[in-house]
Amino acid sequence: MKDRVILHCDLNCFYASVELLDYPALQNVPVAVCGDPKSRHGIILAKNEPAKQLGVKTAETIWQAKQKAPGLVTLPPHHDLYAKYSRRVNEIYGQYTDLVEPFGIDESWLDITGSMHLFGGDPKTVADMIRNRIREELGLTISVGVSFNKVFAKLGSDYKKPDATTVITRENWREIIRPLPVSDMLGVGKAAKKLLHQYGIDTLGQLADQDRELLELLMGKLGGQLHDYANGLDNSPVRPQHIHEPVKSVGNGTTFPKNLTHKDEVRQGLSLLADSVAGRLRKHGLYCSGVSVSIRYADFKQFSRQMRLPSPTHLMKDILEAAWYLTEQSWHAPDPIRALTITALYLTDSAESYEQVDLLGGAAAQKNEKQERLEGAMDAIRGKYGKSAISYGGKGVLENHHDD
């Protein structure tokens, strides 16, 4: 069977590059795009190559970045502009194949297996052609990985930056891939990297050579998946933008204007998030069988906890009670909380044996029909008057914000 030809195209320093189109004199100066410190989002969102070379990192605070780069120029973000350029870039990709899968605002996979012959038939030539067009037409640069699967193509785009093409083939992939650190692999975050390191697995070669069953024992399904990825066994398709994967989770989080230190404040914050998550579940006709809560403290340390629910739900009160239970297990008042996130897990489109969650006694015997009607009525009011027309207070009490 003939191998696929997959490109992974990654816009270099995207936010910063778009901003610098209006400031060409700053091209060789350390520049970072930052959130507004007054709204407590004073972190680095993106940086250009000169800032990157000085050690400036995404998500660190502005003051930390300026310690590394005292002359750092900071610019505010313009998300509408980034979305506009992202669309224009993907329109160019679409002229080479109809199989284009965006991966965030600045990355996309392209499957050119069936269209490559229209552009000369050589994968690297096609990749270079796309790079040149984006540079000449939009003033931006991309790095492109070319390979026989999506995971290796992404590793290729990261391999050499900026403005480069890296081809990873059946013949050379071991030479290129195996020495790379495990953290370069899609799906390996800080926690996974730390766990693998404890077992002497620091490179993708060591990951590939490890026993698959042991990795599954350590990491569940993710362990087996990472083992397959490291051995070049990724067969996932490139999904065009209009073909969506099933939703696996629904979540919402927020950074608060001031730290939360009192129980009433924390519960009110959770109430708003639970209401939002429940509303989105109902909108998509989904129910969750699990809930997770992530807490970020004022010192930026973060803790996450999750639990299974006795039965599927899409009700705010059920999600709130589970979230509050998890929060009480993790939070020691008055430790200041900077941000909270609630995520609904294990989604299903069925309310099979639906019962209200009762954390003290398992599941209630009967359906909570009254709560179903209440939250359904709230959806209707919001649909007519807007999302802010009605909401829950801190203890789940309804608050009407519509004056008619």
C-alpha cells in the first residue's frame, strides 16, 4: 500500500509576526505580544525569534520576560487580525488539497497524497512552493514537516525553524525521530514527561523500545498511543474543517479579577462555570458522566481533580455539587485562588438511567424533573433575551437580570 503524504504547516511566531507587519523596523528587535497586566492577564502570548533566542517563553509573566530581555518591546494582541490571517493562510492551503485540518489558529495538516501530482509530484517541492507563496503574498513564514503520518509531520515542522522544510521518510525517520526528547511528541505534557523520566524514558527512541503493555499499565490508553506514535504507527486521517471529531469534553474556565479566598466567592465562581458548562451540554444534546475541576492558585501552582458521576447529567446543580465536592477536597481556605476551570467528561448523547447526583447517598431514586424544567426554561429565556438575562447566584439561587 502506497504511503500517504502529509504536511504539517506551522506559522512561525504567528501573533508576533502578524503584529510586526505594521512595525517592520522592529523585525530584529526582541518583541512580545502580551495580555493586559491590569486585567491579570499580563503574560507573554507570543514572541518573535530575537526574543525567543534570549529565552523569553510563552505563558511567563511580562516581568520575568523583561529580566531576560531588558529591551523587550511589548505589543497588545489583536485576535481579530490573527483570525483573518489564519483564514487567508488556510485558503492558500486549500488550493493544494481539500484535505486541510486546522490545529489551532497557526497550524494545519494537509494530506496531499491525491493532489501532489498536480504540482510536480515531489513532496518537498510542494512544501517549498507553499512556504514561498505565504512569504510573498502575506509576509509571513511557515515551517513545514513532510512525512507519511500526522505525528511525524508535526515533529518535522518543529525540527527546523523558522521558514524551513523537513522531510521525514520511511528511510530516515529513525535517524531523525529517535534522538528527540519525549516532550517533542504530540500528547506528552509536563506530567507525562515527568512520569516517563522516572522510568528512564527521555527520548523517543527509548519510548519506542519500551514494552507497550508496561506503558499502558503506567499511563492507560495514552501509553499505548504514545508507543505507537514513537514507532511511526499513527494512522489518523487528516480531517477537513467541516468534518468534526466527536466532542470528548466540554469545559469552561476563567481568571478572576481578584483572588478568591472565601468559600462563598469560590462557590459563586464555580456556579457560573457550572451553569455555562451545563448550558453547552444541553445545547449539543449531551450528558456527562464525570466532572473535573482545575484550580490555579495565586503562585501559579495548579491542581486538578476529577470524579465519575453515578449517572449521566446535563444539569447545572449536579455539575456544581460535584465541582464543589472536588474543590473542597483540594482547596484549603483561605489559600488565594486565581483561576478555576470546570470540565464535563465522559460525554454521551443518552440520559440512560438518568438520576440526580447525590454525593452523600449515591444517586437519588427519581429523576429531578423540576430541575430539568427549570434549566430548560432558563435556556429559553437566554435564547430570547441573551445570556445575561438570567443566572444563578453563588448558592444556585436564580437571579433575573431582565427588566421587562
